[in-house]
Amino acid sequence: MSDDKSTAMLPEAEFVARFHAIGKERYHHQHPFHLLMHEGKLTRGQLQAWALNRYTYQSSIPIKDAAILARTTDPAFRLAWRKRIIDHDGDGTHPGGIEKWLKLVEATGLSREQAIRGDGILPATRYAVGAYVDFVSSRTHLEAVASSLTELFSKDLITLRVDRLREHYPWLSSGLEYFQGRMTQAPDDANFALAWVVKHARNREEQELALGALRAKCDILWAMLDALYFAYVVPGWPPPGAFQPLKASA
């Protein structure tokens, strides 16, 4: 009887290649909102809305990573993974990614207090961020780790973003420190997570779960940008209670 190719384990090289194929197809680098950003076509109000909503996601990252840590009894994994929490929360002496993102919010002209309170956040942003934390808390540990693999693709996007933000929105220059740190942090984190997933996906079913987790994470990131585009670009209908750029400018 011949082997069923649909259930045979993918060779490591093909398994890794499929993660990269998902990124090429689904990562939010090609979302219309990001394309407008990189072309210098967003208004200050639209950038304010992006920075404000994205803060809700950024501030949830240590919560997400703490949930992943809580899923495992492996001290070696916890030792490697916990640096992510420090990267975002800081260490009490050096600021972390959350504090740096607040600097970006301030550079747009909004207050850090507004971001911290979550005033004006889109309902879809809240749902998407909640869905991500729920995903890593309720799915298998393998899926939780694999969902972080969007970091495989983030360095190229961050490099492009920093160049284009400096070119088109020079008034944001004081708020770009967050991206500088992520240029080294994200690739290091991604390399560890990818090696761990490859090692711990022990059959084809688990490989497919890991690939599905990355698709799910890409969908979450894309959905947040869909909401921003709908509310602030076309048709430009922010829901009741959401941030209003014109009112903020006034």
C-alpha cells in the first residue's frame, strides 16, 4: 500500500518554505492602509488613528507572551521566551516597546493618556486583540508559538516603514525609536520560534496546525487594518465613540 502524501510529514525545508509562502500571501505589508502610509498619502488624523489603535495591540503583547509562558513546563523555553516581555515592558531602567510606542503616539500629536485609557479605540481593534490573546491561551502550545511567526516578515516591513515615515512625515521622527529596537529583536525572536516549531511539530497534523496558526495571526493583523481603512479612509465612517481626527485637530 502506498503512503498517503496528504498525511506524510513535510520535509523541514518545505515546512519552513510554507511559512514564508503564507507571509508573502497574507502578511499585512500589502494592506491598502500600509501602502497609503508608505506612499505618504495618509493625513495626520489617519496616522493618529493608526498609532492609537495599534497601541492597544502593542500593550497586549506582554499579556500574550505571559499566556504562552504559562502553557509550558519547560524552563528552557520560559528562559528564552520571557525576554519578549522585558522587550515590551522594559526592565525598570530601560524603556520597553510599549513606552516607545507611546512616544510615537505623542509624536502624532495625541496624548499618551488617551492611548493608555483606550479612548476612541475601534470596536474591531478590541475584538481582534482579544481574539489573539484568546488564541494563544486556548489553542495548543505549538499553535500559540507558531502564531508569533509573523515576526519572520516584520524586519523588511519595519525597515521600509522607518524610511518612508522619515521621508513623508518628518514630524514623526521623534517617535520612531520603537522600530529601531524591533529591527534586531524581531528576527532573533522569530529564529527561536521557528526552530522550536520545526522541532516540536512531530507529525503532519501538527505541522498543519502550526501553519494554520500563522494564517490566523495574519488574519488578525489584516482585520485591524481593515477596520482602520473603513473608519478613516474609505468610506470614512468611524463608529460611535471612536476617535474623530477632525475633532482632535480642532
